[in-house]
Amino acid sequence: MQRLYRKRIVLGVGGGIAAYKSAELVRRLRDHGAEVRVVMTQGGREFITPLTLQALSGHPVHLDLLDPAAEAAMGHIELARWADLVLIAPATADLMARLAQGVADDLLTTLVLATNAPVALAPAMNQAMWADPATQANREQLLARGIRLFGPGSGSQACGDIGMGRMLEAEELARAAADCFETGMLTGKHLLITAGPTQENIDPVRYITNHSSGKMGFALAEAAAEAGARVTLVTGPVFLPTPDRVQRIDVVSARDMLAACEAAMPCDILIAAAAVADYRPEVVAPHKLKKDPSTGDGLLLQMVRNPDILATLAGRADRPFCVGFAAETENLLEYAARKLRDKNLDLIVANDVANPSIGFNSEDNAVSVIDRQQHETRFGQASKGHIARALVAFIAERYKES
Ligand code: PMT
């Protein structure tokens, strides 16, 4: 099971003998589906070569804060924003002390200050160093700041001592990293999520569709599964793998999507991220349409309205908590608020699709959520995975209050 599928992990490697295990850790994280970028401290480089970690991660290793070439490729702030999780393994006593003090004198410590992603440390040190009151005080301080600690474990150590301070094994660390994304906020709830475009046939070889890639809807499905929900994902034609623990139903047209959603009911929360075609050709030609000299250079297609899936489900007696999306190129908030009212929704996510770096088929998104009281909550530009986790947490809160 790929519990870290598409998760972006910055692995920080400190200067301890356990750094040899970091090579295996990179492999395990990737086996679980993560994308890994490695940052090494000067000390880390004394124990394992950057080349080894570059070969295993498939990306150049980040070494120095003040390296113009590396900064031009992916600067430290960009790396800090890229990460879904910063995992430091091994985290030495010195590194823990510097992090506890907020020191930022190398790339790794600077990155920890600059990131909004969760940070986890896998301590690795001699048992006496771990037991020292200074290290224990640093540990308390780091935990109080929300930094997670994986381990250390107990056992025989490289120096010959026996006791606490061993870095956890690679597989244990990979599992602990995956657990960071499990919130349990929606345990026991059924979420129905629509994603992707619909295709409306003109004839057997042509159809009308739009630019939706499904990335936003799939990221929401993944985040909802991580939040503990049972997730049904009804998707139009897209080229994306199914997230773990998600039941996927593939459909083609808007009418198929409505039928699949109705069959999946009841649900507790509906999130409609699909870009559904509002119209379809009234008649689907049974054979490929030929150029017709009698109509000149034009072709007239008579279109009819498709059913509105979201409004239909929001109008049912067993209505779920309804969250819509509004893809707009102008008057974003005004049009989104109107759709919230017209479709009888609890929340609407306003998505500015005029900006090519967010919206359709982009890796990132930036949205505003509007509620029934017209309050707007803004989620700034970040990866669709980030945005999805933030939206699912927000929706879970509002659902509980409803
Ligand atoms: O898939 P990606 O490439 O990642 O892009 C994401 C996205 C831009 C498609 C997504 O974030 C988004 O904004 N989806 C909604 C797009 C849209 O078509 O919005 P709309 O304003 O036409 O529809 C409003 C709401 O009603 C949407 O929740 C839509 O799913 C729903 N709807 C619309 C028409 C219809 N017949 N049935 C519906 O359920």
C-alpha cells in the first residue's frame, strides 16, 4: 500500500553514524510512493556521500545555503514550500539543540524555520547524550512547538553502549511519516467526491469536454481518506491513479456522473470538484458526421441542458453537507456566492481559473471558501495536495458545527 503516494518529503540528514540508514530510508519512502529531496548538513556528508542519496532519491542533494547554482535550481524557500513533511533522520543532539534554539546557520536549520509543513525528527545519539538534561530540555521544547519525534529506540549502539538513542529502522520511520498525514477527523463518515471533466458525445468519434485534469478532486479524495473517511470518488475521464483506500467509479458524461452519485448515496459530505458540462448535444449522431456541402462551412449543434448533479443531491430529503466549487474567470467571489445560494450549498470553493498557475490542470491552486453567511476564508497558493488537506480540515470543522 502506497501510504505516502505523491507526498513530498524533504529528508534532512544530520552528522551521525545512523546516517548510513538514511540511504535505506530514501528507498522505503519512495517505495511508499513519496517524492524525496535530500538536504545534508556538513556533518552528514562525513558519514555518507551525497552521490549515494542523489542516486537513490533521483534528485540532486541540497547541501549549502549560500550556493547560487543550487538556489537558482530550487531555492531554500521554494524547497520549504514544496515539502509536505520535513523529516530529519538522523537528528543528532547538536541538531536538536540548534533547532530548539531556532538557529538558522545552515540550509537544513533555515529550511525548518521557513517551512509550514510538519517537521519530524528521528533522534540518533549515544544513550548518555540522549539522557542528558540538556537534550531532554531540548526535546520538551521541540515537542511543545509541535515538532514530532519518531523514537529513538533502545538497544545496542554503534559505540558499544546499550540504551535509548538508536535511530528507528527505515521502515518504522516511513510508517511514522505516513501516520503524520492521518488525522482521523472524518472517521466513520462517508464522503462522496466528484472529479475531472465530463465528455458529451457528438458522434462516435467526437465529444465536448473541458480542461479539468482531475488533480484537485483526486487530491481531495486522498486527503479525505487520510482523515479517516470512507471515500467514493466519481470521476470523469482522467489519467490519474486511484488514491489508496478510495473507491473509484469512472464515468463519462454528466448524466452518468449523476447516476453514479445517486447510486453512491447516502453520504455525509458531498464535495463537487468536477467540471461538469452544462450542455450536451441534443442528438448523438449514430455515425461519424460528414462534411455537409448544404450547410456551407458551418455546423449547427443543438444543445440541451445537463442535469445539475450538485443541485440535485443538495435538494434531496437525505441531503448531505454540500460543498461546491466555482471555477470563474471574472467576478469570482460574486459568482461563487450566487452559486452557493442557487444550489443550496453549505460552502463553496471559489477557484480563479483565469490564472494559469492555479485552477485547471495546474499543480498548484489558491482558493477562497465562502459560507452561507458570506464569510470568506482564503487559502493561498500551494500544491493541490496542500490545498486539499487544508480544505478537508476546514470542511470537517464546519460539518461538525452544522
Ligand atoms: O481538475 P483540475 O485540473 O485539478 O482543476 C480543478 C478545477 C478547476 C476543475 C476545480 O477546482 C473546480 O473549480 N471545479 C468546478 C468547475 C466548474 O465547472 O464549476 P461550475 O461553476 O461550472 O459549477 C459549480 C459547481 O456545480 C461545481 O461544484 C460543479 O461540480 C457543480 N456542477 C456544475 C454543473 C453540473 N451540471 N453539475 C454540477 O454538479
